Amino acid sequence: MATYSIVHRWSRTPLLLVEAGSPPRAIELAAARRVPLPYADLRGLVAPGAFLAALDLRGGDLSHAVLSGVDLSGADLRTARLSRTYLQEADLRGADLRQADLRQADLRATRLDGARLAGADLRGSLFYGAKLDGAMLDWRWGCIPRELIRQADWAAGRRGSPEADPAGDDERPFAWLKAILADREHADRAIAILGPFIRPGDNSPPILRALALVAGPATPPIAGECRASNAPMLWTSLSHPRGSMRRSARCP
């Protein structure tokens, strides 16, 4: 049986020496014994189906890893690097992914119920078929709003058109929301779909929260925002400091 060393991603000092039959088994043993592995260098790890529930991988580097079907439920992945990582059908229920780097990660059919994604970089990620009930989402990028709307359309027997795609330009935060609001008919439907996924404390923009109160089931209001969930939305033109006009929404 070989001895495997798991090292710190920057200092290269050993975090753990473990005898195991394979690298995936070494990580599973660490998880089973609740051994924390913060900032571990696990780049390119191939461990499909591994059981890593509740493992502390804060700041770890799992980029380009193959983790399809892995159990990372309840894992601490804050600030972890997961760019281009394969996580299809993985169990990430209750995982903490705040500030994680998930650029171009494959999260198709992944269970993310109750996960925390606020602050995560999701540009270019795939969420097709992902379960997101109860998750605290990051709203800057279009991949999650696009998938939530696609799932709702599929359940209703409706197929989205390219013009209704809310992805926008993922190089610009919240560009997808501008694309939605440009089409008022599409906006009413999209906001009603997205509203139930807004959570107190996430980074959804105030305009999205305000419109969600009007369009459908409201989440608990935040101090200073509109509270009349059945009041009509009034569109006003406000003078901008540079003399231009800007549209904004307010409650009467």
C-alpha cells in the first residue's frame, strides 16, 4: 500500500500523509476522519463517486479535477478553486461555495439544494438540470437565471427562444438582467420565475428584489425596499447628475 502526501497549494508543505490504495481513497480516508485540508493542492484529482461529505477544503485547488458523482454534501469549499472541474451529478447539498472560483465548471445535474454560492465566480459554468432549491445564489452571472428559466419553461411545456435568453454578456455582472428588462413581456415571466429563489442576504440587485415583490411570491422584504407586494410598479424618469435620464422602479 502506497503512502500519499497531500500538500499545501502555495507553501508545498505536507498537510497529510496517508497510506491508501489510491489518491481518491486517500482523500476519502481524510474525509472519514474529519481531517481538515485547507488550501490543499488537489489539481487534476480523478475521484468520480468519492465520498467526501463535510470535508474542509477551504481555499483548496481542485481545478481540472474529475469529481462526477462525488458526495461533497456539507463540504466547506469557500474560496476554493474549481475552475474547469467536472462535477456532473455530484451531491453538493448544503455545501459552502462562497467566493469559490467555478469558472467553466461542469455542474450539470448537480444537487445544490441549500448550497451557498454567493460571491462565487460562475462565468461560463454549466448548470443544466441542476437542483437549486433553497440555495443562496450568486446573481451576477447569467448561467443560473438562464437555467432556472429553462427549467420552468420545460415544466410548462414551453421552449425558450434565443431572444428570451437572459445570459447576456458574462464578462459584465448583471448584464443578463438588462437583457430581461429590455423586453417587458419576457421580464414579467422571468421575474416571476426568479423571485422565489431570492434569499435575504444574497447579492441580488435591489431592482430585481423590488420587481419580484410585484411579480410573484415575495421573499421577506429588506429594510428600505418596497414592501407592498400587490402594489403596481410605477416607472419614473430620474435626472442623472450628467443630465441624462434614467428609468427606475418605485412603489407608490
